[in-house]
Amino acid sequence: MKVLVLGGGGREHALARALSRDPNVVSLHCAPGNPGTSALGENHVVNVTDPVAVRELAGRVRADLVVIGPEAPLVAGVADELRHYGVPCFGPDSRAARLEGSKSFAKEVMRAAGVPTASARTCDSPAQVRAALEEFGGPYVVKADGLASGKGVVVTEDMAEAEQHASRHEKVVIEEYLDGPELSLFALSDGTNAVPMLPAQDYKRALDGDLGPNTGGMGAYAPVPWVPDDLVDQVMAEVVRPTIAEMARRDIPYQGVLYVGLALTSSGPRVVEFNARLGDPETQVVLDRLATPLGGLLLATATGGLPPQTTLEWRPGAAVTVVVSADGYPSDPVTGDLVTGISAAEEVAGAYVLHAGTAWSGAHDITTAGGRVLSVVGTGADVPTARASAYAAVERIELRGARVRTDIASGVGAEG
Ligand code: AMP
Ligand code: GLY
């Protein structure tokens, strides 16, 4: 099977790495890819949000499957174009991707499907904003309605800051604050059947102790030993299956991955957000543990071929990823800085380095080209061992002004 992966971040490097482990994947292409993916397959230059350009590239490389990593091409209709021309595509079409692209659409579907989530109001005037903030009280949660790379959400005790964030967007969703630890669960859906992957925990805030602004994600680990045994079944029954059935009822079959961001509140799991793609950096740890060959799995998801009772195989042990981000991330990441020590980091037992926002500078040098620069993965028999491996590897990376959280997976024990 020939596979084309769209995107060029840490998630796409992880996808390419897992696909290259699948013996049925005979050739691998990435667009645009990054210096890390160039070691696994061929990188191509393409505008990933141009459906026709992507379809032409898929034709040129004779792709049997296109895997769409980021949300922008999904919302731009790349999957629609590929499916229209009969190219199997992992990723929902633009109408289905509105589960991520529009917070208000997602809320409407959740309401119709009876999915447990925070109560919310969609507001498009300052008066509505004020009324909703007063109704729910603090901490205030204000979300821009459209895509914002994980940066459209403000959670604050300060009413003035909440109102100010709302005033920067035409339409916002204001919702009830959900308390409790967060968890990401990815479910693969072929439009009818769905299968869960391993839950992972992500660290969204920029600074240690969950302080600072929201980011795309600063680190993650999987499996999550403290998750109750029946949680995944409960989320499949209460969230994933009703959502997929509701989408099918609306004649918007959902094919791809449904990313369920959960808060485990005292009254049970509640959906914080849906995304229409794999999470970054959770993918890096989840795919590290996957033993089921990825190419066949994504192709079955793309073509309506997931058997109803599919279960996935997982390797024993754990993975932890720590994101090394650029000076100035998340507000103003500095690009063009030299990154060294990657080979040394990969000499640490159990560790390897995924590229996220990097570029070649000349034939040998790697420089920063995005906010999140590297996703350093450590593996081991359990979370503490994997964590030690990841941080030992991070120590060997040299990047001026690097921003790294030091508390990824800290306090997580070996057992539940
Ligand atoms: P989202 O883009 O919707 O995932 O929001 C980004 C982050 O903001 C989430 O991962 C949470 O940490 C936080 N957040 C979003 N919605 C809520 C909520 N209703 N209650 C508490 N925190 C939230
Ligand atoms: N790690 C969070 C996200 O991918 O949205």
C-alpha cells in the first residue's frame, strides 16, 4: 500500500513512523512533511489546504490512502475532494469536520445526541456575552467559534478578561466550567462502527503546574494508569456511538478519528471538546504503543471496513512525550534558531526524537520553523521509566531559549 500523509508536525512524524512499521506500507509520502519524515519517505511541497493540489499529488504518487493530519485541510474540504475522486482518505469531509471547526455546531450535535457536556450559550453580541457570563458565573470559559489552533479558548476568573476575549471574535461559545482531570480519547470511526484507542493525557498550558496560556499541547503520556477500567466503554456508549449515530442520521457520515477531550468531573465524564483529527502531542504516545499495523487500520476506517467488534492490540509499557518549543512560544515563537543534540538524545535508552517545527538549513543543520520544535519521546516498562527516558533525552537537546515543561507525567505512578 502507498500512503500519503498530509501535514508536517510532530503528529505527522509519529504517523509516518508508525506507518513505516506496517509491512503492508510499501511506500510513504509526506506533504509537506519535515526533516524527520524525510528519513522515512519522500517529502513533497504542497499547499495542504488546496483540495485540487492535494488530489493531484495523491494521483502522482499513486496513493492508496491519504491520511490527513491537521484540521485545516479537513475544514477546507480536502477529504471531500479526495473521496469524490475515489481516493480513500482518512479524515472526515468538511461538513463532518465542523464538529471541530464550529464549537456551536458541536454543541448542537451533542445536545441532539444526549452527550454529556458543559451547558453552553452561543453569543454574538456584548449583551449576550454579559448575560451568559453572569448566568454561569466564574471561572469563565469563553471559546471562539472557529478554528484557533488550541488558542481560541480563555478560562479566567476575571470577568473583564472574559469579555475582552469575547469582543475579539464575532461569535463565541460561553460555557459552564468543568472541574476535574482531563483526558483525550481517540475513536476511529468508519461512519458506522467505531473503535477506541488508548486514552492519553495531554498538558495544554504553557508552564509547569498548568499555569500560563493554552498551547497546542506541551507533552503527553499513555497509557493513563489511573483511568478506571470501565471508562473507555462508558465514553464509547455515552459519547462516541451516539455522536456517530447522530451524524449518520443527519446524513453526514463521520469517517476518520473523533477526538474526544474529556473532563472527568465528580458527576462523570463530560466532553470539553471534539476534534476531527488526532491530537498533537497525544498521537506521539498513543501510536508508540499501538501494535496493530496502522496502514490497514486507517484504510479500513477510510473505506467503511471496520468490523463491528474490532479491538486494537497494544504493546505493554508506556510512552511519555515532552515538547521542546521555541523561544517566545506560544505568543511569538522565534524561527531560524539552530537545534543540535538530536542524535545524542536518541542514544538515551528508550528515547527517540520526533520533529515538529523544524527545517533544514543547508545540508546538515536543523533550525526552528514553528512554535513546537521537537516532540521527544521516552518509552519504558511504565510511566515513571518512560518519563525518565524522555527527560534524559531532552537534556541533550540544545536550543537557545527553549521552552520545556518539567512536569509532564510527574506524579503519575506505575500502577493505577
Ligand atoms: P478546547 O479548545 O475547547 O479544548 O479548550 C482548550 C482547553 O481549555 C481545554 O483543554 C481545557 O483545559 C480548557 N477548557 C475548555 N472548556 C472548558 C470548560 N468548560 N471547563 C473548564 N476548562 C475548559
Ligand atoms: N493536544 C491537543 C490537540 O491536539 O488539540
